[in-house]
Amino acid sequence: MTPVPALEIGGTHVSAALLAPPWSPGPVHRSPVRAHGTAAQIVEDLLRCAAALGPQPGARWGVAIPGPFDYAAGIGRFTGVGKFDALRGFALGDALTRELGAAEVVFLNDAAAFGIGEWRAGTTCGHDRALVLTLGTGVGSCFLDRGTPVGEGPDVPPEGRADLLTIDGAPLEDTVSRRALLARADAAPGVDVRDLAERALAGDATARALFTDAFTALGHALAPWVRRFGTSLVVVGGAIAASWDLVAAPLRAGLSDDRAEVPVVPASSAHAGLVGAAWWAQRSGGGTS
């Protein structure tokens, strides 16, 4: 089949690739995105990355993007999330369809795309119900029922979103996020979470405690939903998950909550979001592979 072009939009970068069954991406192109810029600047950054794939006239594009976003209408609903504020009320779908010469642009939540990508990659093989987390600038989540994202019902948080949970009465991302870790570290300008992770891995006890406290708290917040959903596996991806030795043990401890331990494993691919976005776009066009 004709490869499906896909974009994965994150808080600092956008990635692009062409994909086709069995959904292993070809060369992945990655470039910065000005998440705090104007709508025109953000679109410019997305188009620059997309151009690396070459002309794709009349293609159906898959685009993974964080919420809040009206995925059906292709309109941003961002407010108070610290990124993409300029896209609030902006018809991103119309702009991309026009500028890319696309037949359609199909949007999907970035965490859901990552979860679907992990399912297609076989990470959750043998697990009917799994939770896939993306830990980057914030906390993304995808509760998967045999490969299908679950976003409503009594067994998942509102909209299936971990970021809508609270810790000690405050939003979860006040404790677990890039912003929260840097604030608790009282980090100097120019210092990023990667720097804190390097310190922790080098033996800085204070830096390690930041990660231990944050991801134990995340586990405690998720534990009731993991049990309610019947989750038998938790898969973790995203930028912060690259520091696996700092994340895995405290997350497992928080999730166990003095009960049976739920397996926690790293994601199989950093590009699962692109796989999920491409598969979702192909599926929307009537494909089934």
C-alpha cells in the first residue's frame, strides 16, 4: 500500500515519517517546534518538518498531538497547559490540509497514538488490558482494551487521562511533569530535566529523591485505576522514561500500593506515536492492515 505520512507533535519537537504495514517507520525527521509561538510560527515549524518527507499530494496524513484538542474538528482547545496557547480556537486541520495539499488530516491524541503504536509493535502482546504512559513535559496515558483506547466509563479516569487526576488535592502535573521537577529542584535557567537525571545517576541523592518522590506519587495516583481497569501491564515511554533507572522502581512501588505488583516495562520504540498516528489515519480511510 502507499505509505502514510504522519506527524507527531510534542511540547518541544515535531517528528515526521512515512509508514506502511507492518508499520515500521522509515527515516524519522525531527525538528524543533515553537510551542510558545504564534499560530503561524507553529504551523511553519510543522510544515518544515513535513517537507522533509517530500511532496505528498492528495495523501491522508495522521497527526498525533497533545490535548486539549478537538480531534474531530482539528481545532485547538489549549488553555492553561503552558504550550500551544496560540492554537486555542485555531483551525489547525484546515491550515495543514491546505498547506500540505492533503486529502485529509486525521488527528489523534498523542498518548493514544503512542499506545496504539505500542500495541502494533507487540509490546502488549498477551495482555488484553494495558496502560501505556508517556512521560515528557507532562503525563500522557492510554488505557488499552485489546489495542483500542478507552476514554470513558467507570474503569478509567475522566477521558482516560491521567493528567486530570489529582495528588493531595492539586493537579497531578503539579507533582509529575518537567515543570514540577525543575521547580522542586529550584533549577537555574538553562537547566533541564536531563541535567537533573544526569546528577541523580551520578550519585546526587537530592536529585535522585526528586525522581523517586515524583514517580512514587504517580504510581499511588494511578494504582486505583490500574486495579479497576484490570491492567496486567504498564508500558512507559516518553523523554523522561529515557532515565529508566530513575523511573521504574518508584513507579512500580507506587503502583503496587502493598498489593500484587503490576509489571512495568519500557516502550519498545521512541516512534510509537508516529506508528499509531499513521495506523489511525489508514484505518479512517477504510484500511484494515
